[in-house]
Amino acid sequence: MPVTIAIVGAGPSGFYAAEALARAAVDCRIDIIERLPAPYGLIRYGVAPDHEKTKKVTRSFERTAGHERVGYYGNVELGRDLTLEELRGLYDAVVVATGAPLDRPLGIPGSDKAGVYGAAAFVGWYNGHPDFRDLDPRLDSPGVAIIGNGNVALDVARILAKTPEELSSTDLPDYAAEALRRAPIVELNLFGRRGPVQAKWANVELREMGHLADCLPVVDPAQLPESIADGLSERDRRLQEKNLATLRGFAGLEAGKQRKRVYFSFYAKPLEVLGGGRVEALRLERTRVEAGRAVGTGETFEVPCGLVVSSIGYRAEPIEGLPFDEGAGAVINRDGRVAGGLYVIGWAKRGPIGVISSNKPDGVTLARQITGDIDQGRKPGGPALERLLAGRGARWVGFADWKTIEAAEVAAAPPGAPRRKLIGVDDMLAVLDAAAGPPGGAG
């Protein structure tokens, strides 16, 4: 009898785990369970819409989904359609690969005002995530403050800075494209608590900010160090040198006809969001870096803005039956092991650290653990899952069903765009109804 394995979550960590397990020598059957009809998680809903090349990793995931050992059950949610305890009763091993979809709270006075958003929610809105389609962010002021010095903060700034023409070849949803077209935004401020060498940007993304059609990057040369400190790895030194060179290039640019400006501001710690019912300004404290930490100087300043986007990190969502570390925002585990037959992988395991490909070695480790821990299959897996779901009237979406949905998105794409995303779950299921496909199935 094959070892039955359920992977909860169809994002990068879930697919890398399935790939590694499908290649394992042990006889096994792997079922990927995803709460949305659409797979790919962070690739579909987190990668910026103007970074289509990054999304090509889904081709590899599609091959994994087509493996004879792998099944896909979309539109199935823990807590709604079944419990974690029930799932563990159906499968020899359960792997939690749900990522870190929640924003880490900004946690300063005024952060609950209208016009303040976490990056996960804001990115989900402009990427067409069903959970955030109705966010309706306030884009009616000229000034924006973006808190954080990572790639996601750059993504947010770049999308807000681009022209409609620059965004026309993306899969940006129509509602977001129209809202951005109407927005009077002309001043974007990127704030980091520490200095430019501590920023976590990929240089290729930083360089993009210098090639925007209608936005000039602005850097105060006085905030740039003359050299890189000693004691870094060769890799970190190269990255910091590249980023500093790019920022120096920005500092030397002359203003042209660009209507917008994006200001890179370092050594600035947010203290308070100001305003009445909605944000009107952000108060910050100037800092200095001591032993790698940002230390306040007592000097404060204010920046007018009508929109604040906080990009300071993410956290996993607690799941009933899983031990959770509130401080780390991740599942409590021992190198991925949670309990007998229960594992965690990816950001839910280690927090939001690393890039998409960082999850691949995790998958290899997980496959080694499961094949070492479980010598033979004892639980029924997919057939029993289908009986349970059918008995509750739950409608699952197989991978062949997803391909029908995907084909409809591609067919509806405007000229030059890769797809027009279907946003709501009901809209996706309606495509299947129109195609007269079966209400569910394994694929």
C-alpha cells in the first residue's frame, strides 16, 4: 500500500515538496490541497504583475501536478470543509505548506486609521487575490509613505509609480488599473529604519526604479556611505556594493520631465500615523545604526501622505491543531517536524525568509524526513478524502479543472497582456459550469 501524503497549500513550498516526494524511491501518493481553485499561491498573488518572467516557474509546478503520483484538490479549505485532525486520519503524513499570508502589524499609534495598509493586503489587492478584491485602498492623495526596505516595498512603489501604458502588458486586474490611473500620486517615500547597506533589495529590482517612464528616483548622497564595512561574506559585499553603486547613480540624476518622484529615505523610524479618521501624515524619528540596530536620535520629522503601506514582514496564519509561535509568526517545529506524521515547510516553518527558490531545498529535506519516518502506507488518502468531501457537499477543483479556468483567463486577456485573472471563486467555478465539466474530480 503506498504511503499517502497530503500537502496543504499549493504555493512554491507545497509544489517543491510534491516534486521531491514524487521523485522519492518510496511508493507514495501525494495530494495537494488548496483552499482556492487556483494554484501557485505566492506566484499568482504575490509576485508583482509586471514581473511575468518570475511566474514562469509555474511551468515546473504544472509538470509536478501532472505526475502520476500527484493529485490536486482545489477549493478545499481546512476549517471549512474538513479539520486538520480529520485530514491526519486520512493520510499517513500531512504537510502544512500554507506560507505566511498575513501582515506583521505596524504597531504604532494611528496605524488603525483609514489609509494604512499592510503590504500583503495591498499586493493582494493589485494582484487580484479574492480575499482583497474589495480592499478599495485610498489612492486620492498626492503623497504615499512606504515603510520597509525590501523587494516587496520596491514592488509597491514601482506599481504606484508606473504609467497606465507601462502596466498595460501585465495581468493587473481592471479595477486596480482604473484606480491607479485615476490616482493623483506624485510623491512616493520609501522609509528604512537603518541605512542603505542594510536594505534587503535585489539589485535587479532596485535598478528598475531608474527606468520608469514618469518617475524620478531621488537619493540624498549624504546618506550613502563611502565604503562597505569589513566582516561581510563575499556574496553580501558584492550585493551591497552593487546597491550602493545604483543608489549613487540615482543621486546623480538630474530632474527631467518626470511627473512623479520616489524618495529613498534611510535612518528613519516610524513613530505615529497622524490625522483624524484617516491618515494625513507620518511622523518619524531619525536614527543611527549601532551594532546593526537602529537607535533613535530624538529628532523627529513629519511627511504629509494620504496612504501608508507597511512592508515590515509577514506571519503565518494559525491553524487549529497546530502549535504556533506568536512571536515568530510561524508554526512551532523541530526542523519541519511538528508531531508524528505532521510536518511543516516553507515560510510557515521558518518565517518569511528567502526567495521563491529557497523552498526547493526544504522540499528535499522534507522528502527525506517522511520517507525515513514512515516505512509503509496505512491510511487511505485521496479516495477517502473524496468520500468525505462529497458527503458534505463540498466542491473540489481538480488540476484539469484549473487548466480550464486558466484557458479562460488567457482567452480573455487584452492585447499584450498574459491573462485577465478571474478574481472571485464563484467566477472561477462559473467557468467550469459553462464548460459543462463535472462538479469535481481528481486531476
